[in-house]
Amino acid sequence: MEKKKTRIAVTSFNSAGYEKYGQRMIETYRQFWPDDIPLVVVSEDSIPVITDNRIFFHDYDKIVPEGVHFKNKFSSFSEANGTSYIFEESNGGSTVTKVYNYLFDAIRFSHKVFTLYGINRSYDCDEIIWLDGDTYTHTAIDDRFFELVSSGGGHMTYLGRDNMYSECGFLVFNRRNKINDIFFNQISSEYLNGEIFLLQEWHDSFIWDVMRVHYEKAEGIKHVSISGEGSTSLDPFDFSILNEYMHHMKGPERKEMDAHNK
């Protein structure tokens, strides 16, 4: 008989996110996920998560001090926060316009990367499942679910999109794959030494894609997209097997709508 895989799920949100959607995420996790798969919550804020043998809480700065170091090292640079300034001159004088572009907000989107890096070295299991904090479960997670989101011996399961970066609201990492620790260590290093600022985009979805493609080409490592026909959509989650079990409140409009429809 094949040995049953050990798994943990991981999520993260700040105190405002906990109030808006995090509580629901945890409550539905307790209700619909198997008892033997704990949920690990990581946050920079002190939030009133009720912990037990299924729900664990970690302070971000303690589980992954490297993430705090990255923020302290680069957050004073406006560009690393996705902010740039446009100077325009005219006969009447000059104006300065502040512009924000999330594609370059390395500081904000570093949290997921470092959280997974810290959890990977702190927990021993076969698979790590990432769930965005604004996800809630509505149907019992069963064996069929895990069969359909498995990487089949590869390293990562993800939601691929055609002609743009992947959706990373749901990820599965096979910790028994030979590149797993190398993968996470390399990502951490490229953040800490500033190499990510040499890339075309600086957000986490782009980073996962760069690393995934690198190991596919260099090592022949298998990764699995579960987007299906949703690969042409901005929200492949809604077209994947995930939608049969969970809902992703992606974007502010969905969050507001779902908050009113609880």
C-alpha cells in the first residue's frame, strides 16, 4: 500500500485582512479540510487566531527574519515599493506626478515568497499547499481533490495563464523533489542580494515563473498547471478544479461583494 502523503497548508494576511476575510478563510478550513492537514498562518501583525492542533500561527519576523531583512534593506527605495515619479515641464512651470505600479512592488509581494521559504525549512512534510488568505472553502476537500492538484512527481502545481504571468493564489510544492530546497534557497538569495531588481517585473507571480521555467529547462523538472481552459482567463482559479471546492475573492470588488453575502 502506498504511504499516505503528509501535507500542510499555508496562508498569510495582515490584521485588516484577517478582519475582512481571514476569519472566514480559517473557519471554512476547519469545516471542510481533512483533520490531518494543519493550516499554518503567518502574519506581520498580532492577530487573534485561535490555535489548536489544526491551526498554527507564526510571527513573520520570527519564522523568516530574512524577509524582514529584505524589507529593511530595500524599502527606503521608492522603486522597490512600486512607486516612480514623472517630471513634466511646461511654459507654466513643472509638475511631479507620483505613479504606482504593482508589477514592481517588490516589498509588498515579497511576503508570500519569504513565508513559504520559512515554512519550507521549519516543517517536515511531503507537500506544502499555499492558499491565499482571501480564499474560502465551500465543499469538503477529498482524495479526488489531491489527485487532481498533484504535480505527479514534479515540483510545483500552479495556475498558468497564456501570455502573462501565472496566478499564484494557489500553489503546491512537492518537498520530496530533488530541487525543492535549492529552489527556495535560490529565490531567497536573489531577493536578499537584489538580483530580483534585474528582472522585468518584481512581483511574486513573476518570480515563481522565472524559477519554474529555469528548472524546467536546466534540470528537466516537471511542473503542472491546473488552469485547463482557464489559461486564457485573468482568473484561471474560476475555471480549474479548485472552483469546485473553493472560492477566491480576488480583487477589492469581489472582497466587498463576498463580505456582504456571507
